[in-house]
Amino acid sequence: MLRSVMQGVGSCLPERVLTNHDLAKLVDTSDEWIVERSGIHARHIAADGEKTSDLAVGAALAALKHAGMEANSIDLIVLATSTPDQTFPATATTVQARLGITHGAAFDVQAVCSGFIYALTTADALIRCGHAKRALVIGAETFSRILDWTDRSTCVLFGDGAGAVVLEAQQGDGTIADRGILTSRLHSDGRYNDKLYVDGGPSSTKTVGYLRMEGKEVFRHAVTNIAAVMDEVMQEMKLTPQDIQWIVPHQANRRILEGTARKLNIPADRIVITLDRHGNTSAASIPLALDTAVKDGRIQRGDLVLMEAMGGGFTWGAALARW
């Protein structure tokens, strides 16, 4: 059977770093308060005029270089973002044009913090059905553009950045030993719209709006839903947490990561954590963390990697891959 094999990974972060101490000068907060509640010490913030597509292109080029491939060999781009350059067209088409690609398809996926898992699952399905041979899957965000910088409960949590992976169609045996995306599961429940949302939009307020969140409710659902979908994926593949080499989670909050780990009895040293220096970068957080762990040598070829996320909507999902 066809498998979507990860051949390269890359990331791109804005140059500007905003520390907790910097934030304390803007809003009533402190380094201790932020670290205790989230585990975040700093985040990157896009410069004036720096767009989501700029970060996405940077991550895509880094992933292509890591894969040793040319941009014109890509015939599919799926870009996950909640902060597109424009209402339309899709930011993915901007990335496609800037990479010099004039064939294939490019489109955006919007599932907030679960966006990368949704995009990865979509690209995998299109590869397996023969629609594409090589795909760029990108998560890119400039969440700083939709933050209320007077709301200390939200503005301290988020950052900007992008990450990307290159997928290539390869024949596998259809077993757990195959390299590539082995399985994924997606879920959503729209009843919880008012727990994590942006209070604007073209058809409602004719504005972009600001991010709003009920933190305690999001935390409660996140631990339950993420643990459940991770268990769902492992049960499908007849695996236990001990069989997984690395968990690469959405980097939302250290408490969520620790709560999920306890629920599934996963050792903390097998969880890739980058939120301390990136903050919550929404759809970009998983590929950013994946790039970090691949480049520093933790994730090795053949390792089983379980990725998971939950975001506004609510949406949530998990994907299992052999690197």
C-alpha cells in the first residue's frame, strides 16, 4: 500500500523574542505568574509587515532543503492556519507562487490548534489515493495579530511561527513496520464554540476580532479529549504507550501536557516540549516541535512518533507516524 513518508522537516520563527519580563511592562503580569500557569518563558512575535505566508515560505524552504528536494517536485500544498494573509485567496496559493510552483493544488485548512493534524491527514489521504506524489504540509500562524494585548489571560500564551514537513508517496507493506503516516483520527464538537473563539469575522462583524478563551473549560476538555484520541490511535494499531518512542504534542500549556501524560502513564522524558520558548503557536506548534526534536537528534529514523492536538471548535486529533 502507499504510505506518506516524512522526508524532511523545517521551521521558521520571527526574529523578535518577547519574554515574560517584556510582557510584564505591557500588562499586569509577571514571569512567575506566566510560568506557573503555562510553563512559557518567551515567544516569538512577527515584525510589522511580516505575514503568515512569509513564515510559511521560510518553513517550507527549510523542509525542502532537509529533504534534499526541489520545490517544483511538489504537487500538493496543504497549509493549516487561523491567521491567513487575506480572507481569500488561500495563503497556500501565495506560498505556492513564491516557491515558483505552477502545477498541482494548494489550499488552506482551518482547525485552529488541531490544524496541522487535520492538514497532515488530508495530505496523507490525497497521497494514498494517488492524487499527489509529494506534498508540503505547513502549519503557520501570526496569532499576535488577533490577541487583545490588554487581556493577560490570553496574550501571554500565544506566539508566532511556522513549521513544515515534506511527504512523499512510497510503497509500504501495510504493516506497523512501514515508514510514514500509519494512521490518524480526527474529531470535532461544535457545541463548545464559545469556550475558545475569535469575536469577529467577515460575515458577522466585518472585522478580524480578538481571541477569547475560557481557560479552565478548555483545560478540562483538552486533557480528556487528547488522552482519548491518543488511546484510540494506539488501540487501532495494537500499541501501548511504551511502544511509542516520542510524543510530539500541540504546545498549549505545560499543565495540559503533564495531565495527559499522567492519564496515559507516559514518561515525561518521551514528550517533546518547546512551548517554554515558543509559546502556543497554534497550527505551527507540532511541526515546530517536530523540527526541534529531529534536528537535535532525539527523533531517529524508524522511531514511532505520536502527534496530537486540540483547538477551538472544539477540534482534536492524533496521528501516528514512523519517522
